[in-house]
Amino acid sequence: MLQGVVKIHSQCQNLIRYLNIGDYFGESGLFKDKERIATVYAETNTVTVLIIKRSDILFIYGENCELLSNILNLSESRRTVSLNAISK
């Protein structure tokens, strides 16, 4: 995220977390073709995000397996938190 604050809600509308400048979301779909399990809502009047395509990420990080692995591990951790929020 480049500007603003968003909130992430589970499919049953439980608040999962807030994100702001420097945070990111959507990595599950980007890397793993996983079904969307949360919805992002703007919390501030202006939100600016950078959109990155899968092909761009693979081009940039394709040779850095450790960094890509760390991002995938974080993605799985976030997914687990989201699924736990859904089940409550």
C-alpha cells in the first residue's frame, strides 16, 4: 500500500486486521491461485495501492528462492489467521 488505511474482514464480516502504508494483501491469489477468503475495505478517504502481476513477481524474485519462500510462508500464516476468523 502506498497511501491510506484499509481493513480486512473475513467472509462472515469479522475484522481480521488493519493495513497501512508498506503493507500488502492478495498474496495468496498471486502465488497460489487460492480462493479469496477476505474482503478489503478502505478505512480512509484515499487509498492508493500498487498492483503487481504474478509474472512481474516471478521475474523479480524468481532467482531469490529464499525471499519468495518467506513471502509464501507469510501468506500461509495470514491464510490460517483468516480461516480461524471465519470459523468463529
